[in-house]
Amino acid sequence: MNESFRIRAEMKELYTLDDIDLNFRRMLSEKVGGESLLNCIQCGICSSGCTVSEYVDMQPHRMIASCLLGLKNLVLKSNAVWICSLCNKCTERCPKHVEYSFLLAILRNLSVEQGIIPEGYIPILRNINNTGFAIPLSGASVDRRREKMGIPAMPSPNTEQIKKLIQLTGIDNLLETEEKKEDE
Ligand code: SF4
Ligand code: SF4
């Protein structure tokens, strides 16, 4: 198998210049932690020890290569953006100190801005928006248990401030779009 065919087989499809966002690499590298992306030498050590490697459609070193090539749509559609557990193992093992976990955080934010988010996160976001908790607590039983253990009652989260943060990040638009979809 010659080299060009091998690359084609691994990436499943070929990409043209139209698929490349020439600003993507620069934009990522200007964000906190993103600058380390430029140090990558594609050694693959990150992927060889990745905790979730068997579940992702793109291994960490391939993800980085795709970012460096400007394949923005391919990267943002990859399940690796969300499946990564942010365990930091790849970052600890990287000989070039590439901060992959930081990069993933940047990519998650970009995905949300574009309305790309796994379905399972929507109810969690809704809970945070409405109650301030990712998983709402059943008040009375929690308070009873805390009282029994001599722990003070849980302070109520400031939902107004949380809603404001959700608006600032644009997540409220995402929730609205999802609600409309559910009503259709
Ligand atoms: S271990 Fe570091 S240098 Fe090697 S491919 Fe992964 S990110 Fe790049
Ligand atoms: S931080 Fe993510 S990519 Fe890196 S080893 Fe952990 S699960 Fe894998």
C-alpha cells in the first residue's frame, strides 16, 4: 500500500482546500493553552496511552494534526472533543509539553458556540440553568442527612448569577434552539 493510499484509507475521505480554515490554527494557538499545540512533533505518545482511545473516532495526535491543518469542521464533529475525560495523561506523557486538555476545553467552547453538543448534555445544562445544580438535589432528605451529620444546610446557589453566566456564554440560545426542536 503506497503512502497516499494509506492516508486516504485512515482518514476515510480526501480533503480539499475548501475544507481548510486557514485561520483555525492561529485562532487556537492564541488562546490560553492553545499555543503549545504548535510544539507537537506527531510522535503519537499521547495516543498510545490515552484512557479513552478505543472509544474516540480520532486519536489525540490525529486531532492535533487536524487542528494544525485547519480541518475545523472535521475536528468539531469528532466525538473525541466530548469523550475525552480530561484525565491529563496525554499532557503528562507529552515530550513537547502540548497541553491537550486545554486544547479540548477550547474545542468544546467552540463547539458550543456553533451549537454542536452531545444530546446528553442538554438536560444537564437545563438543570444548571434552572436550579444551579447539574443534578438537582432532593432537598429534604439531603438537609436531614446533613443535619444528622452536624453539617450546616446547603447554601442555595445564586440562580440569577448562573443564568447571567449562561447568557454570556451563549448557552441560553442553544437551550432555546433545543426546546424549539423538541416542540416541533
Ligand atoms: S505526545 Fe505530544 S508531541 Fe507527541 S503527538 Fe502527542 S501532543 Fe504531539
Ligand atoms: S486527557 Fe483525554 S485525550 Fe488525554 S489521555 Fe486523557 S482521555 Fe485521552
